[in-house]
Amino acid sequence: MDFFSGLLVITMVHLLAAASPGPDFVLVSQQALNHGKRAGLLCSLGITLGLAIHIAYSIAGLATIIAHSTELLWAIKIIGGSYLLYLGYSGLKSKAIPIGELQTKTAPKQALSARKQIATGILCNALNPKAPIYFVSVFTIIISPELPLVALLAYGVWMMILQFLWFSTLTLFLSNPRVNTQFRKFGHWLDRILGGAMMMLGIKVLLNR
């Protein structure tokens, strides 16, 4: 497969993967709705940096080893599933916003620091136990013996760009004043629903063989 054909395949596959509901989608939605555009974009940046970890070990050839190692996969599932449960539990504790605060233009909840927002995004993506299998599949499709390392690096950077663009777009939509105002009226219920979804994802990760 030549470089541009591989680029097209990666674009289609990765956009579909990024847009599908999962831990990253839930996390960015929570941050954008609760804390606004800045928090959502920082979290999106963290998720993108977490993606770089998967790309790095995939290019290095470690993804195949991880995907076929029962012990490593089990360890990743335990850590990743537990982290999803923690994020979900945090969402379930969400409380309703007082009526007076609903009339203000700024979100009443205290956002995390920029460093913590980015770190949360990194961990959410990096500890996704499905990622090694996904990247093995993607890179197996496009890799050929004559493909240079520079091309693989270009694919990786392009995947990161696609990831950030998708979640940034999602953030800009959810942090739009009109959209955000409507969501904030029942935001604690949405936060609890998203938290429950995150916990279900964590349980599913821990129970799946």
C-alpha cells in the first residue's frame, strides 16, 4: 500500500474510531459541559498526547507483543478498568446547580488546573485496554516492507491531528453558550448518566476476557 492510500485508510478508520462513544468521548463531554471550552480543549489535548503513547509503541513493534501477551493485557485491563470506574464514580457524585447560579454566564463548578486536565486526558486514553488491539490492526493494514520510518511517523502525527480536531469540535459545540445553558439545566443528571456509562465501560473492561 502506497503512502497516500495508507493515509486515506487511516483517515477513514481513525475518524470512525474517534467518533464512536467511549471513555474519551464521555470525558471530553463532561469537561466541556461542566467547565467550558478551556477545560474541554485541555482534556482533548491530553487525550491526543495519550494517543502518542500508543503510536510510539506501535511503531516500535511493541503493540504486537502486548496484543498477544495475556499477562500484559490483563494488567492493562485492571489498571484501565479501575481508572474508568474512578472517573465514573466522580460523575455519579454530581449535584444540581442552584437556580441562582444557572442565571450566571460562567459555570459554577471549580475546574481542575490545566496540568490536571491534560493529565486526566492522557490517562483516560493511555489506559484504554482496547488501544493495543486497535493499533495492531491499523498498522498491520498499512505497513509494508518498503514503508520508511518517516512515513509511519507521518501517519502517527496525522492520527493525533485527527483526534484533536474531532474532540476540539465536540468541545466547541458543547461549550457554545446556547447549547451549554440548556445542558446546564439538567447537567447533573447528564453528568450522572455519563458517569454511569463510564462505570459500565470500566466494569465491561474488567469482566471481559
